[in-house]
Amino acid sequence: MSRTKIAIYLFIFVLILTGIRLAWLQIQGSSRAVAVSGGVLDLSEWNKEQAPLLLLNGEWVFYPNELIHSKMEPITEQKLVQLPSSWEDELPEGLGYATYRLRLMLNPAYSGAYSIRVPSIPSSSALYVNGERIAGSGNPAAREEDFIPGNLPYIGTFIPDQGIVDIVIHVANYDNHAINGIMQPIKFGTEEAIRKAYSVSAGLQAAIFLFLFMHAAYAVALFAMGARHKALLSFSMLMLSAMLSIITDDDRILLDWFGIGYLWGWKLYYLSFLGVSVFLLKFTNDLLTSFVRLALFTRWYGIICTIYAACVVILPPDILSYTDLLHTLLTLVPFVLVPLYVYRAIRQGYQDMIYILFAMTAFTASTLWGVLKTAGLVSSDYYPFDLLAGFSCLALFWFKDYFRHSEKTAKLTRQLQAQDKQKDEFLVATSHELRNPLHGIMNMAQAVMDSGGSIDNGSNRARMELLLAVGKRMSVLLDDLMDLKRFKEGRVRIYPAKLHLSNVTAGVLDMIRYLAEGKPIELKSEVSASLPPVYADENRLIQILFNLIHNAVKFTNEGIIRVRAFDKDGKVHIEISDTGIGMDEQTVSRIFLPYEQGPSDESSKATGLGLGLAITKQLVELHGGSLSVTSTPGQGSVFVFTLPVADIENEIPDSMIEENPASSVAASAEAAAAMPDYKGSDRPRILAVDDDPVNLRVLQSVLPSESYELATAVSGAEALSLLEQGNWDLLIADVMMPGMSGYELARRVRELFSLTELPILLLTARSRTEDIEAGFRAGANDYVTKPVDSLELKSRVRALTEVVRAARNQARMEAAWLQAQIRPHFLFNALNSISALSEIDIRQMQALLESFGQYLRTSFDFQNTDQLVPLQKELELVRAYLYIEKVRFGSRIHVEWNVDDNLKLSIPPLTLQPLVENAVRHGVLARKQGGRIAITVADMGTHAVVSVRDDGVGMDEDVIRQVLQKKDMDGRRKGIGLYNTNYRLKQLYGEGLQIVSNPGQGTTITFSVHK
């Protein structure tokens, strides 16, 4: 509520209170003040019908330190004092005794009774008319020992026997240091008028008492019935204190009607007003629980007032009266403080507190008019309406609060009933969502058991893949339920950092693509790399984007799902639009509620528990953003959420490595012990790809140069370029990168290298099932969740590089083993040729036998397991093999050598011989007339190119693809000579065999060797 609005409301309220007060004074116009002068008042012409009540204000005769009667002569000189007033100027310290005297001149023709209403006078008084005591309170005396205190107002009635009436009031005060003299007007009038005025005043006080009692009773009843609001108790105590203050002030009906003595009347008066202030502040504090300083002040104020209340109970009146100023200050403090805090509460949106402000205004108005009445500036009987208005406003506050809570309770009841129904539907949906996958798992497992085949069987493998997919779907459902529970318990925490939205979006789209397989849907990212970075938790941002895009895929049968982003007013706005089935307004209004599903369109085939969007909205709001949706049925939906732009000055660095301080020494020691002992050129070569240079520097510090040769790239395209330039043992890639994500990079690499040829380790911020599956489907060997422990990273790197080296060693051993496995028919034919030559040409037989021996020695040489051998050694094996085959087939084989014998070159063992053997057996000998084989080793400076060309039968493209595979399309193992050679070359040089062949024209196989 605005300041202006509050001011207008208060102004109107004050006008109403003032108008009612003035109207009351006008109604009481029959009580009018008369001007007493010189201690004499002439009422001989007084019209009793028009003004039956008079206020005897004016100059009374005053006799300090004397108690005289009508016929007594005063000892001291008389003085004139203005009543009402105190006698502090006449009596030192306000203590002592005195006499007030007034002579009235009445109309002797009136034979009726007159009454005088004497107000409460501290601390005792007695009324005398014509020397006769007609009323009093206590016993005023010249000696303190004879003094009896009493301060009740009273009425004295008399019938004059003459026209002159001598009125004398004795007053004595020995214990009240705060108030003295006669401070309120003395009323004079007909007996009927005085009695009627008293009855009206006392009756109004009793009515207000009952009114407050009623409110105190219902507050206690509400608390007893279960509304355990502490403010109800404070409110009831406030009412009780106010009730006590009313019946101990003004006409003091508690003391008058029930005979309460002077001492406890005084103490109850002090305690009642103190209680009003204490419980008013306590009541306000119980309502405004968010104000910490108010609570602290209330606590200390309560302690001080409790101590003072104890003093009130213990101390006698003469000492207690010295603390009257303290009592006044303690009483006024809440009346100043409460309106200030109530005003602040209204400004902060607590609209109902305006009733408390109205109540405080009414109490303040009552206090101000009371001050005017005490000062004699205003004359009035008891006025109840300010207090009535104030306490009515307090009651209205409770009524408004009660009705609001009743309405809220009714609304909550309807919501609970709806949620109870929703719970039943949720349980049915959950049982359906979990029962169907469980039945699927059981059926698939039973089908595998009943098939009688192995797991590797094609149909059984398909069943097992389906079984795994079903299990993962169940895992996602349970993860959503756990996330929702964490939100309800407030256990979700975010760790924001500076993030480039384009990187994260590219990675999420790659994760989603496999979910959209089989649907004619195009996923497009239009997030610019120049967009300002956002300040968000990477893991949760991925979850937000995944849920929204996955939701779009689920309800889009065909078309485009587009992700856009732009910055505006310090926020980045991210928009996910689709061309799906859309939603109506009713669905849009409840789409972000838990367990709510989108439109139940059969074409959408939507499944799930309806938690994704509810979790997404809470995650966005946890980042300080907002999530909204617009949708048109049949046209699609647009979800828009906002994230804060990263503040460069207060940027939180994206720390990828999380070290455990408690185990850092042990971890580093274990890591050092676990590091492989590679030296020199034998170190594994690792290529790390990340768009963040900080992350690359961290990897360089974690993977020491003594153990690894680490190269870095800042993009997927740069990484692919580096992979072509050498031999690599491991690729470490971040998932979220601009342009080409880690998933896309893995897919591109798998087109060039198998899982064992070049392992891929992905660094990801999430470890959910869909993220891991997306990585493995893209071709990754392993993954590490960021932030990672350095020891874990080192261990995984070591394991993957050891796998590569083991695979290479196996390939070399396999090549050596293949060469050692001399085919029986080749051995039989070679021996037959030697036997035939022994009868024809002994010299040629000896040459053949020598070549055959050389071939056998080279085939069984242990150097065949080395990584590299001299080119000359490989040529010896090739020459021996070709010599044997030429002896066998004669002119069908022609060999052309283009090799520099002085070339210093090392090549992998058993790489040239399988190519030559393949050219002889499957190339030229496949033709009846034979053919020509050309063996060339060309020196290119930094490297050499080795080629084997034949003019045999050639191969088509399908055959070329098959010869480089370990198994054929039917899964049967093939000869692995060319596959093994190609694999080892790619591992060493990053490039394998290059085959060019045309059916009927021959084949050329080429490979490059670094010098």
C-alpha cells in the first residue's frame, strides 16, 4: 500500500473520530462550566431545565495547611486558586493538607435536592455543606498518623435550608508525589441530573468492560480449539489489561462496587496500564515475526516491565509515586513504536495491518483528549467511543484474519481433495509406468531363456538391448521422483559459474538426437557464440534444457524444434519452440504443476509421470529466473526462461578439479605410485579438447609431461585436424563445446578409429543415465563427471592408454603369429618344387632351398614382435617369398622393384609382405595368364611412401571395405592380414592403408611411413 493511500485512510479515520467526539460534546452540552469568582458563585437565576449540570470551575478560596469548617475562623490568610489545578505552588513537594471553599447563592424558591460530584482527589478528601460532612473518601487529617488514604470519586446530596450554601472540601495528601490538588472539575446540579450522569458514565464503562471481555473470551476459545497462534494469547491478555484499566480509572467502578482498598486500587491502576503497553507490543511482535529488531526490543522491554511490575507489587504508594514518570514513559513507548512497525508492515504488503494502525490512531486520540480533559480545557463525562473504535479495529483484524484463513482453509480443502484424487491418479499412472516396463523386462528375459541360443545371437541381442532401454526408462522416472522430493525438502543446491550457453545447447541437442530417432524432426540451435555468458549451475542448466527440449520432442510428431537466445535487461532469454500438437489455455495453466501431463493426444504417445516441467520451473527460479509458455493447439508451443548474465567482476571460475584436502597428500602419493613409468618417446600421446583454456591448463597440471605427451585443442575441428597429423593414444574431450560438441566429435572420430584404436574419455557435468548413454552411443570409451578428483582422472587415463598399448602389442603378436603360421599347401608346394628341381637343375634347386630357408628364418624371427624393423629386413622376407613363388609359377609372375637399397628407413614388421602376398594370391594368380607386381618405396623427405601395385583381377568397393574389417557382414572371422596391417599403421602413424582398385584392372595399396 502506498504512503499516500495510508495517509488518506488515516485522515478519514481521524475525521470520523473527531466528528463523533464533537457530536458527543454537543449532546452533553447540558454540562456547562460556570465562572466562579472570588470564591463566590451566584446561581439565583440558574435555569435548572436548560443546564441541570454545572462545572464549578474558577476561583475557589484556598486555605493551605488548614482544615476549617464553615463557622471556623481561618488562621492563615486565604488565597484564591483556579480549579481544576494542583497545589504545588502553595504546598512544598505537593504533600500536606488544605481546604477549598466556595459560597453558592441559590434560589430559595427551589425546594428540591442538590448533588455535588467530587472527582478522584489524591489522596483523601471530605465534602462539607454548611458545616456538615455529607460525603468523602478516606480521612483527611492535619496529622499523618490520623490520615486514611482514599481516592474514590463520590457524590454528596443535600437540601438547602436557605439561599446561601457554604461548600468546604478538605484534602490531605501524604503519599502521592506525582499528583496533588484537584485536577478534575467538580460537578454541581440537581440530584437527578448528577445521578443520571454517573449512571451513564459507569454504565458505559461497564459496557466497554463486557465488550472487551467478549473479545478476550473468543480469543482464548480460538486458541483452545486448536488455532495455536501466540498472538491470540497476547490479544486476550491485552483485552484483560484494558478491562482492568477501564474499571480502575475514571469512576473507578472496581474499587467503588467491589470494595477494593486504596492500596491495591493504586497498584492495579499501575499494573493495568503497564499490561496494556506490554501486551500491545507483544501482540504486534507475534504478528510481525519477520522483524528481528522488534522481537529483540520486545524481549528486553518485557524484562524491564516485569521488573517494574514486581516493584509495583512490593513498594508502598509513597515510594511508588516517585516512579510515576518512569511508568508514563514505559506506557507510552509501545504507542510510539508499534505504529512505526505497523506502517512498515503495511508498506511491505501486509495489508490487514491497517486495522492495527487504525486502532493505534484511536488509542492516541483517546489519550490526547484525556490530556485536554485533565488540563480542564475540555469538559466531558466518560467518553467510550475512541476505545470502542480502537478495540473494534483490533477485533476486525482478527475477523478479517479469521475469514481469510477460513477461505484459505476451504480452498486448501478443495486443493487437498483434488490432490487426493490426483494422488490416486498418480499412483495408477506410476503403477502403469512401472508395471509395463517390468512386464516387458520379464517377457524379454523369458524370451531369451526360451530361445535356447546364446546372448550373442542376433535376436537375443536385440531383446537384451530392448530390456536395457526399458530399465533406463524406469531409472529416469525414479530420478524425477527423487528430484521432486529434494525440492520439497529444500535440499537442492546450485553452484553457479560463468557458462557459454552455445556450448551447453550444442551438447544437449546431441544428447536429444538419439531420442528423436525415427521421427522426422529437425533440431536447430540458433544460439550465437557471441551471446554474453550466463551465471548458472552447468549441471542444472543441462537438466533444464534437456527437460524442455525432450518435452518438445515428445509432443512433436514432425517439424522443427528450435533453440534461440538473446540478452535483455541484464538477463539472457532462452526460447525453445516446436511445431508440435500445442496446448489449450487450461493445459497451459496447470502444465508446471507436479504430476501434470500435457495433452493426451494419442498421436503424441506421451509417457512419464509429469514431473519434468515442474522440476524445470523450480530449477529456473532457483537461478533467479522465470519460466513461461505460450501455446496454440495444433501449431506448437514456445517455452521461454531467463537466466542472469554473468558478472565479469564477480565471476566464479569454473573449477573442473575438486581436490579433497584431507587426503591430498595420500592421493598425490598414490597417484605418483600409480603413474606409468614411460620414458622418452615411449610416452602415451594424449589429445585434450576443451574450449576453456583454464580447463586445459588444469589437465596439463594433472597429467605430468614426464609420463604423458599432452597436446591441446580448443575446438572439435582443431582436434580432428591434429588427429590426422600423428599417432594418438587417447582423446579427452569436454562434452559442452561450441560448434562441435563432445558427442559430435566422438562420432566423427569413430568414423576414423575403432574403440581400441583411439579411446575417448568424455568430461561431463552430469552423470544421469541419458547423458552417459548419449556419450557411449556417440562412441566414448569412458566418462568422468566434473568436477573430478585428480586421482580418478589419472587412473582412468592410465587404464585407457594401457588398453591401447595392449591392443597394439596384440596386433604385432598377431601379425607375427600369422606369418609364423605357414600354410600347409604353400609348404607342400615349395617342397615339391625343390624335389622336382633336384632332378632337373641342381643349382636352381640350391638357390630355391636357400630362399626357402631365408623365408622360414625371417618368418620365425623374434624381431617380428618389435614395433619397427629396418626396411632391408622386411625386403629380405618379401624377396624370399617372391623367389619361391616365381619358381613355382614361372612366367605368370613378373616383379618390378623400385626401391633404393641405400634408403635408411624403419617400418612396422610384416607390413609389406602381407601386401605382396595378397597381390600374388588374389591379384595376378587369379588370372590364368598371371600378371605384374610393382613394389615401390619412394623417399618423400619427411616420410616414405610404400606401394604395391598389381594388374590382377581388382576389387569393387564392397570387397575393399570387407578386407579392412575383422569380420564379414555375417559376423564370421576372416583372414586378418590386411586388417592387422591397417590397424597397426593407423596406430603408429594415424593413417592406414590406402586402397585403389578397379575390377579387371588391378589394385594399388599404399601406406606412408614417417622417417
